[in-house]
Amino acid sequence: MSANNPLLQPYDLPPYSEIRPEHVEPAVDTVLGDNRIALQELLSRPKEHLDWATLVVGLDELNERLSRAWSPIGHLNSVKNSPELRSAYEACLPKLSAYWTELGQNRELFEAYRALAESPAAAGFDVAQKTILEHDLRDFRLSGIDLPPVEQQRFGAIQMKLAELGSTFSNQLLDATQAWTKHVTDEAALAGLTDSAKAQMAQAAKAKGLEGWLITLEFPSYHAVMTYADDRSLRQEVYTAYSTRASDQGPNAGQFDNGPVMNQILDLRQELARLLGFGNYAELSLATKMADSTDQVLGFLRDLAVRSKPHARRDLDELRTFAAEQGLADLQSWDLGYYSEKLRQQRYSLNQEALRAYFPVDKVLFGLFAIVHRLYGIDIEELEGFDSWHPDVRLFEIRENGQHVGRFFLDLYARANKRGGAWMDGARDKRRCADGSLQTPVANLVCNFTPPVGEQPALLTHDEVTTLFHEFGHGLHHLLTRVEHAGASGINGVAWDAVELPSQFMENWCWEPEGLALISGHYQTGETLPQDLLDKMLAAKNFQSGLMMVRQLEFSLFDFELHATHGDGRGIYEVLDGVRQEVSVLPPPAWNRFPNGFAHIFAGGYAAGYYSYKWAEVLSSDAYSRFEEEGVFNAETGRAFRDMILARGGSQEPMVLFVDFRGREPKIDALLRHLGLTGAAA
């Protein structure tokens, strides 16, 4: 089998089109078996022979072999899900979990790492090597290395079950999203929707062999209805279906219900934390983060809430007054997007849909690449003739002074069987291999934008442009690293509450007139965004920023409180209600089941860490304020950011890197100023 298994062959880029579900388990079984034998051989050597090259690089080689088999499978499960692939993927999760637990609890391996860290040779290690060893020894302890055997076994069982439950949560959310559609045959029902939204819905209907239009719960379709549909009952119907996905409520109540899954996940996380000697899972989460304590995180979030809530109240009062003038006396959750867009248009004469024409996808990409060329001195070119998982996928190469730096795949559009949201993941790390060769990095950048319709190119909203810049910032963090040790190259080893710094930082150029001139051009005429539209966009930048801030703080506080207080007798929705009473200005209906779709914390890496977005936004705003002082396209400042933040990856603590770049510790002032939340709200 291995001779015909593409996952077990050497490859440059993954052979996506050749990978079949039946390849998955045999590949993982083979690599895990080989790795266990190789690890035994490695540890059978005399301890004095286990230096950096044999021990750390040796283990990196084993990890790389496993990654080359597993990474394409995990990626395909997210972007091209099928029952067969899902089944094969899930069959491997307990095997992988058991393997990683074995590694983390391998006493011989731990002692070898400790001996290396304490050896005379360690004094000569570079800063990245020292940080990697420090983090690895910490991670052994967080894997239960010091626990008695019975508790180690329980730790392993919990990890295995959590991996399974996280996958179940994600699958049920995807299934619930796809289980609901609304077939519309009378165009009058879609009054208010833009031509592009209707064209996309017509395309979705046609793909299913239907006449008319098909509304789905994929985000572009959902967002179009909530923002533009004049029919209030249609908005309510779509809102209800979306906000009750994977729950005990709504049109598909009880189907794909994530409620029991969430409770199991929380119980197991709490047990895991207690096993390791932490009071709760939030404390365990912070053991690998930049923040020092649960009190510090909660204080940070509540301080922002106190500063933001008056602005949010003002935003809501203005919206209620406006809606009442339009004849709506009882503003509800399904009305917010619609009347907000109407108010934005009235106040700023700014139509989000009209902006789309100025952001055709290729112009945005061309401008984005021009911006990073000016900032970081890199060139980006599109490549042809590569293997991929879908015809829409594109591949690009980064070069510097003619030299290859790395490559990235770009998968931009929403489609069936693709997980929602936007993300970057490393397909391959930069590292110096055992044979001395340098492995260059590869990234996957995935979004869910409105796809092109017919002959017309994909036209992005400004929000989608911002999302693209955000994910590209993550990609640059992964691709522009100069660290050649796998454990600290790119985003590896970066504290989770600092990992959003480069991504949020990149968003700033979507708002700069000089940046907008590069990324905008009318798809028919090529005309750059006109000055009057630019002025309106900038004037509207902080429209409802108070409401946006308290919404993000609601998510962050809910996540952190949930993991810091689990077991105190309150259920998930009681915790959420308490947070909403504290920070929300318009709580949604009681039947809203937002947590059942909160994949970031139940199926992603953000458990007790969603606050990272706001935490890192302080860092990114303050870092960007140096560009505001020295010039937003100041090449010297750009190189400094690249050299001190992007290039150094996880080689040192984030605060050290930030202070090196900014000359001081971060301040919150720039964030509040950028969001227009500095003055007192009326």
C-alpha cells in the first residue's frame, strides 16, 4: 500500500488531487509506527551523545514526517469535507492524540531534554534554541510528565476524548449550516438585495438544479439577507436559522445539537486543568500565554467594557431613533444589520455594495503585494501548473532579491463542504534539516468570500478586503521568519495572545488613503476609488465602533468566564446571560444559541483565549502608531517591523520583541484613538 500512497511519498507540495480517504489511515499508521521505532533508537544512544542535532533536530525530523502525512488530510477535511474523508480523519484522531500524549509523557525523552538544557553546550546556544528548550520543558510538564501513572493514563484519555469532541462540534456545525436552505421563486421576496447577492443565490440554486434563488447559511448569503432584505419576516427567518444552528432551538431543533458536546468539553477541560494542578482551565490556558493571570485578563476586558459601553449605548440609541423614523418601533436582532446599513447610507452617503465595484479581487491582491513590497522589500508572483484541491485555488511565491523565500496557497471563496470563516495554517515550516538543507515555508490562506458570478470577477466588500489583509498578516508571520529551528520558526512557539499582532497590524493599510489607492480600481474602468467615496469611507470608519467593541468583549468575557468558573453551578447560558447583563446593550432573543456555533473556543485553539484578539489589538495599534509617526510607507520602519517581529517568530517572548520594535511597553491609547473611543460618549 505504501508504494501507492501519495501521503507516504516524498513531495514538494502536497499531491492534493491524488489523496483519497483510503490513503489516510494506512499513512498515519505507518508513520506513527515508524516514528515510535525511530524514537526508541534515538533514546537508546548514550545521553552524552544526545546533542541539539541528534535530539532536537532528530525529533523535528520525526514530527516533519508525521506532518507531511497528516497536514494535507486536516486541510482537506476543512476545505473539501466528505463523509468518507471525515470518517477517515476521525479514525486517526485518537491515534494521533495517543502518540502526542506518549511523547509528552516519555520520561526518557524529558530527561534527555533536561540534560541538554543543563549541559555546558547550552551556554553556546542561540536565543531561539534556548527559548525552544525552555518551552519544551514547560510543555512536558503541561503534558503530565510529573503525574503518577494512573493520572497520566487519565490525562491521555481526556486528550483523546477532547480531540474527538472538537471534531464532532465542527462537523455538526458544518452539517447544521448546510442542512437549512430557503428556495425562493418570487424575486419580489428578495427586494432590497443587491444584484450581486441575487446573482450568487441564483448560481447556488442552479447548482442544485433549481429555478429561482437559493438562500443558504454560508456567510455571504446570510450577510446579504441580514444587511439588505427589505422583507423583515425573511430577515427574521434567516436570522433564526443561523443563530440556532447545531442547537435545541430553531427550524432544525435537536438535529446536530452541540449542547451536550459543549458540556462534555468543558467538564473534561476542567478535569485536565485540575490534574495538572491548576484551579481552572483559564489558568492552564495562560501557562503558555503572554498575560500573567486570570485577574489581569478579566481586568483588561472589563476596563475596555467600561470605556466602550457608553459609546455602544449611544450607537444603539441613534439606531433606534433612526429605525423609529423609518416606522419600526421595536428594533430586534434581525433588524440591526439592515437599519445600520440604511443609517450608514443616510449619514455618509456610503453604500457598501457600491464600494464592491472598486475592489475586484485581482486588483486587491496586486495592491496588497505592492504594499508589502514597499514595507518589507519582498516580491510576490503567481505560479502555474500545481496540484490543488479546487480549481479556484491559486499559488504564489515570495522572493527577495531574486531568492526564493516561501509559497502560499490562496483559497478565497465560500462553497459547499468547506468550513466557514477565514484562517491561515502552516502547510510546511521553515527549518534547517538534519542533512543541512534549508526547508522553506508554505502556508494555506483560506477565506469564504462571495465567489465570482458568470464573467464578472469576484468583487470584495471592504470588510472582505480587511479579512484578506488580516489572514495575509498571519501568512507573512509564517513565511518571513528567519528562524531555522522548527520549534520557533514562523508562528511556532508564539504566545497565542500575541499571534494576532501581525494580522491585525496589516489591516491598517486597508484604511490608509495611500494603501487604498493601491488596492482599489473599478472592475470595468480601472478608476481608483474616487476622493468623495474615500472621504465617506474614512468618515464612516468608526461607525458603530462602540457596538462592535462590546460585541467582541461579550465573546471574550463569555469564553474566559466560562473556563475560569466552570463547575460553580452555572450552565453555559447562565454565564452568557451574566456577561450580557454586564457588557451588552441589546441582548439577543432568549432562543439565540450563539455558543453552539462558537467554533473558535470549542473546535479551534481559542479556548480561554478569545481575549487574544483584543489583547493583540492593543499591540498592533500601538505598533502601527510608530508608522503614523514615521510614515505609513516608511521602508526603514517596515524593515524594523519585519526584522524585530516577523522574522523572529517564537524565538523570544512577545514583550521582548514588542519593546525592541516600539522602544517601550504597549499602551492602550492608540487602540482607543483608532476606534474613536477616546472622548466621552454623549
